[in-house]
Amino acid sequence: MTIKILCPTWGLEGWGFKQMLNRIKDAGYDGLDTWIPNDSVEKKILFDHLQKNDLLIVAHQHQAWGSTFKAFQASYLNELRKCAEPGPVLINSHTGHDHFTLQQHAILIDLAAEFADKTGITVAHETHRGRLGYSPQMFLSMAKKRPGFPVTADLSHWVCVTESLLENFTSAVKAVINASVHIHARVGYEQGPQVPDPRLPEWRYALDKFAGWWDDIVAVNKQKGRKTMTFTTEFGPFPYMATIPNKLSPIEHQFTLNLFMKEFLIERYRI
């Protein structure tokens, strides 16, 4: 199984669109994890860049909205169609809302599964705060209702929500490991979704814990015979990034931390 490492465009917008794409390519990433631009010029630049440089894309769906579930459902399907345009490896989806019912989320999962059957593009539902998989408890309930639905594992959200390293949620962790097809390689801790700096020894315990979960996900995907496994190095900007007090100045640039994570993954999986 080949492991590919992608870079998020989240937080890099200040570089300018073309420069951002070129810097990501020059940094040696295999592709991008990003949403599809609404601006037609930027969308063409992005699609041309992917094709010219033979880069992969995980298309990111987070824009679906609606004042009612019916409206959200229609918006969700429309956003999935947009995400499918560049032929992504998969679609990473911020599915639903934490206030939706299990049945409503089941409808969205079924809609995504039908979309995947028609297009051949997997829709992976991210374990993200405020969404379908915002907590281990919610995810496990959903997994029992729709066993094996595809997942993007971002367990940084769960450690924050539960204020733990998930010691008491082994069933949910096992379920998410078995269902994950994509990984957001951000390291959280008991009081937040992102450690200030994964390079520092005081955060090694968290990095090691997350890396163990990632190892298990990689092993499961190898057993399933998947040809490609994708990671996104997803350390984010302020306010995810810790800041110097009274200055709102990030202690480090997120791109630097994501480059560290890229090299960490390359070394760990001997890419």
C-alpha cells in the first residue's frame, strides 16, 4: 500500500492563491486537502495546477448549510457534486450538525453512499466537533446504525471533547480505526485540538498516542487491500495555533509544523 501525504490550504490564504499552490508543490507534498473555490478563475488555476503537476486532491466539504434539515440535505448534495469536479481521491465531509438526530445523520450517510456508488468517489465523514462524529459516544451510536461507513479520522477533536486520551472509549476508537480511509494528522491533547508544538518533548506523549492510532488505521487499510492511504498534515493557524500572550502572534507558522509532521510520517512509514 502506498501512503500519500497532503497539505491543507487552510490558513495559507495570505500567501496568494498561485504562490500557495507553488509552495506546497515545492515542499514535496503529494497533493492538497482543500475545498473547491467558488471563484471560477481560482478554480481553473487549481484544476490546471493539479493536472500539470500530477498532484492528488482530497476535496473538502464543509460549506453545506440550511435553516431546516431538508434545506441542509439539498445543499449537502450540491456541495458533494462540486467536490467531485476535479476527480478527487476522496471527499472529506463535515457531515451534518451535532444537533441533528441519528436518523437525520443516517439519511445524510445514505445520500453520500448513493453519491459514491454513482461517481466512484468515496465520501469520508470526518470526526469533527459540531458534526456527525463530534464525540466517541455519538460516533459509536452512528456506527451501530450504519456499520462501516467511511471515516476521516481526526481524533484531535475527540481528545478535546472528552478531556482525555480516550482511555474510556476503546470501543469507539476501535470502530473508527476499522472505518477510517483518510487521516488528519493533527495532534490534540486533553484541553485542546492542537498541541502548541509537536516537536517539543513535553508533547511527545500526545504525538506517540496519535501515531499509535494512525499505525492501527494503516494496518487495517493494508489488510483490506487498499492501494493508497492518504494523510493530511492538518496543524492549523490561529486560533488553533497557540499565540504569544497579549500579541495574538502565533508561536510558530503552521506550515513549519506541517512540514515537521510530513517528515515524521515519511520516516515512520518509510515512504
